Amino acid sequence: MKIVAKTDVGMVRESNQDSYTTGELPNGVAWAVVCDGMGGVNGGRIAARIATDTMQQYFARHMKALQPGMEKTFIMRGFDITNRAVYEKSTSDPEMQGMGTTGVCAYRS
């Protein structure tokens, strides 16, 4: 399987706050997470990076325990953990207050 990703700043904005990560397991399972930061140039970029890094770590640590039919629950748990990580950064660093990100995950078994 080939995994390819590309982001584009578009025609309106001056900076791109997208972040993405992907993974593939030997049994053919593939996943991808794309996040688009919001909340100022620095805050949005950092929020998106925290989100993709957190999801990548979550998949690496917990993927082997995923049971068939529990994919949605697994992904939602990952986003709960990710949301907490972004929120903790936004409340612990005054310069990052109000930062956030959107996130989408695709999973193929």
C-alpha cells in the first residue's frame, strides 16, 4: 500500500497550519490523521502538531489491543486523549490560550 499526503496553504491564508500522520501495520491495516490548527499562527500550528503526535503515539501503543468491531470506539478514545493534550497545552501556556485544531481520522482494515 502506498500512503501519500499533501497540504496546501490555499489562496486566502498566508500560513498553513495543517499537520498529518499515517501508519501501516504488517497485516495491511492503514490509518491516517489530518488536523488543521486554529487560534493564531503559532497556536494553531502547535495544536495541530500536538494532535497528530498524540494520535500517532496512541495508535502505536494501543493498536494491538483493538478488537474487530471496536474501531469507532478506539478512534474516539484516541481523540479524547488528543483533545486533553491540546487543552492542557492551551491552559498551561498563556501564549497558546484559545488554540485548537480540527481533526479527522481514516482507518482501513
